[in-house]
Amino acid sequence: MRPASHTAFISHPDCLLHEMDFYHPESPARLKAIEDELSASGLMDKLRRYQAPLATIGQLERVHAQEHIARLQAAASRAASGGFVYLDPDTAMNSHSLQAAYRAAGAVVLATDLVIGGAVENAFCSIRPPGHHAERGYPMGFCLFNNIAVAVAHALETHALERVVVVDFDVHHGNGTEDIFQHDPRVMMVSTFQHPFYPYSGIAGRSERMVNIPLPAGSNGKVFRKAVDEFWLPALERFEPQMLFVSAGFDAHADDELASLNLVEDDYAWVTEKIKEVACAYAGKRIVSVLEGGYALAALGRSVAAHIKVLMKR
Ligand SMILES: [Zn+2]
């Protein structure tokens, strides 16, 4: 018998029902592309699959204002009769969106409990809506709740961790994660993002714990890897995190038309190796990775597979 995999894969069918408009790039097809590629490559059979629970209001309130949650609940009521309710020009809800958002945040909380509890070493949450643009008080940029922030707060409050890192390689800066944790000494964020570019943040808030590295449009994997080697790794070694969370957006891929960086699958495999080395050295191998962006469907599937393949390696 082969040994049980040490990597969890967490998702939920509710995440396929959320839609933000017809032809919106943040579509249910993204999750299907990931599952298709994992199945075709034979990886899916080796993963430990879990269904995402619903996040509780108490878990969400650790990082979101009550008014934010109430605003989404009110929008969900308006969407219940059908159609789309817009929260900003890019971000909308249908009648299933709130349930999907509770699942998305709940997936990452479950991943955190599984990894800290030792059931698995690491986990990938294949969920939508994504989260890293959602601030304490505002949804934006396709994001309703900040899924990774909800899980980080869960790790800090419920499991009493003292030093946690968020690694964010989405092509867009994770303004929501920065907004929520910039004054919390227990959390470091290391990120790369195209700049200047939506949401035009990431420069003003930089500090020893907010290691945000802007990359000019057109940057390739060589530039990305240099930023990781020069800025992320020394910061991570200094901080000695007890656990790593990854805002895994794959929209910096060369095929992705929403942005203009030129990463390829090998770059995602490489950065996952680096994250794993830090997790092995300081964090008892604990990694929770969460899907953020990535809109070129075939490239998204292949990139997630490259990422998960490294997570699964012994
Ligand atoms: Zn993005």
C-alpha cells in the first residue's frame, strides 16, 4: 500500500455556483480547469480530499468589521431574487455568492486545523471567490472575504502561533492582507506584484514585515526569482515563521491576459520549493496555500499542478 499523501486538497461544489456576471474572468471554469489538470496528470488520486465547511461569523469577525459582513449579507438578500448585485465595478454577487464566500474562508480555516493538527503537512484550497484584495471593511477586486487573513487570524488566536508569514505571488498586490495585518507584529507578508498596476498599493505600506517587491511590466521568471532570493528569503530567515500561508495567484503567468508579467510553470514550481525549504527549516513543514487569481484556464491548471506537485514531494 502506498503511504497516505501528506497534502490536502480542499474545495466545495458551492464555489462553482458563485458568478459575478456573464463572461467575468473570475469564473467557475477556473476551478474546473484545475480539477481537470490534476485528474489528467494523476495527481488528484494522490491528494487527500476534503469538502470545505462554512466559516463562522466569529471567524470572519476576527479580520472583518461587522458592517462589512452585514453589507455582504444585505447584498446577498438583494441577489436572492436573481441577477447580479454589484459591490464595485469588478465585484458582484449572485444568489450563491455568500455561501461560496463562507465556504472559501471555511476551507482555509479547515486547512489550518488539518496542518497544525498534523493530519497533513500542507494543503491547497481550490476555492473562489478569492480573497487577498478584501480589506477589513471593504470587498473589492473580485474578493468578498479575505480568506487567507481569516485563516491566519485563526492560527494566531485558536492555535496561539506567534510568527506567521503570508507569501503572495499573485500579480496584484494583496492590499487587503496588508490592510488587515500591517500593524500586527505576529504577521510578516512577503509579496511580488506588477507595479504600477491594480490596486496601486504595496509601496506606501512597506516595512520590515511588509516585504512588498514591485516588478515592472514585462518582468520574467529571472527577475521574479532574483526578487525572491534577494528580498523574501533573508526576511523569512530573520523572522523564523512557525507556519507559512500562500496567496497562490497564478495571474503573473505569461499567458494571462489580465496582466503583463511573464512567469511560467517552472517559476511556480521553483518558488514552491523555496517556500518548502523555509517551512522545513523553521515551521515544521506547515504550509497552507490558497488560490487567488489566475485567469488563463490552461495555464492556471498547469501552474496549480506544478505548485501542488512540489507540495506533495517527500
Ligand atoms: Zn490577481
